[in-house]
Amino acid sequence: MTTVQPGGGSMVRRILLGSQLRRLRETRGITREDAGYAIRASESKISRMELGRVSFKERDVADLLSLYGVDDGLEREALLGLVREANKSGWWHSFNDVLPGWFQTYVGLEEAAALIRTYEVQFVPGLLQSEEYARAVFGQSRPVISEEEVERRVSLRMRRQKLLTEGGSPRLWAVIDEAALRRPVGGPQVMRGQVQYLIDAAEQSNVVIQVMPFRFGAHAGESGAFTILRFPEQDLADVVYLEQLTSALYLDKRDDVDAYIQVMERLCVDSLTPERTIDLLASILKER
């Protein structure tokens, strides 16, 4: 019987359901084309379903389960129940006016992650930004975006941060390049508040912060910022998130993920320890 673990978000439930449907299809030796024909759809739709990139119709999943020979009542009900859960909207959908579709995927994955490892070069990671700092970051885009949109984006960022303090919070492990701490985003007062915000955040048991210092020179993170998401469901592979100006890449192939994990491990080894990071942050506060 296929084991269905409880998911932590509709996006992850879709990915989990899709991966289980793919395994069932491959076990039966059925092609995507034949599966698509069974539900009056194209081969490409089956591919998108198995990647968790589209919503699921309960009737389609029921027909696929019959095609794949899933007759056990408990197994069918578990998978169909996952369909219903996967189609529920997350809280972030109320921010659709300022949330690009490609970033909705990330917020859904972030909500469901058990471990979030991130490396940032230019800015403090979003989950660790103070409200004033976030406002300064978004404000740089004006007049392209309105003041009202800036405030909506700040509200979204602050809402995301509740993830770290609510029950069942994931572990956040952030490596921040010293350049992000030295760049005066919003001016000296905003940066003082941001550095203090990091010091306070580091006191949380589920938050680890390290700084990659200038003095280290060239290091493993030469390719730029990235985030690795790990999930409690064993059926789900780690995902690497790479943000671009108008889109994002989500990598889950084992070789790709392993390469980024190796870089992250090297960054953690070469960066200041969490204890020495706090010392550096305190010294930056005094300078400012």
C-alpha cells in the first residue's frame, strides 16, 4: 500500500500526490500517453500532474487509480483525500495582487519545509528582514511600484516570518555574506535595527545564522544566492530554489541538489561560527 504522509501545504501535497501517481504508473508499465488517454487529457498534462504543477480533479485521479490497478479501498481513499487537501488554497493566495505565480510555488514549499538552508549575498534573507529593512528593499523599486504595493509586499514578508515562531516551525540555517551587512540599505538607522533583528533572531532555537566574512576571500558560493528546502515527507526530494528577476528555477534532480548541498556545506565550514557571527554583528552595531 502506498503510504501517504500528512503534508504541510497544498503545494507539497500536489508534489507528493504526483510522485505517487508516477510510481504507480511506472510500476504498471503504462505510458504517459496511455494515462492521458484514460482521463481524456494529453501526455503533457500527465507530466504536469506528476510534477505537482497543476491542480488535480478528483475524478481524474480516481480514473488513473483504476487504470493503475489500485483497488484497495483504504489506499484509494487516502490518495483521493490527498487530492482534496492539495486543492485547498494557502494563506498566501490573499496576496495574489503582489505575489508572482513563480513565487507562490516557493512560499508553498517554504511553508511545508522541515529545514530551510539559504545563502544570500546582496540582501539579508527575507525570513530574517526587519520591517523597516524590507520596506527599504521594496522601496527601491519606486516609482515603478506604488507605495501601496510596497506596503502589501512588506506585509507579505512579515506574514511569511510567522513560519519561524508558530508550532511545528522549520529549522532555518542562513549563511549571509558580510557584504549584505555592510550595504547601507535604508540608511544607518535602518541597518542598526536590521543587525539587532538578526541578533535577536539568532536566539531562537530553530534559527542558525553564520556570516561569510570579507577576509575569507574567494569561496564556494561564487554562483550566487540559493536556497535548499528539505521536507519531512520521505517521498519528497530536496528542492533547490534559484531566484531570477522575473522568474525562478526549482531544481530537484539528485545530481543538481547534491552539487548545491556540497556548496552549502563548504560555506558553513568556511563561514564564522554562529557564536563568532554574533560577535561580528555586535561589533557592526557599535560601528554604526
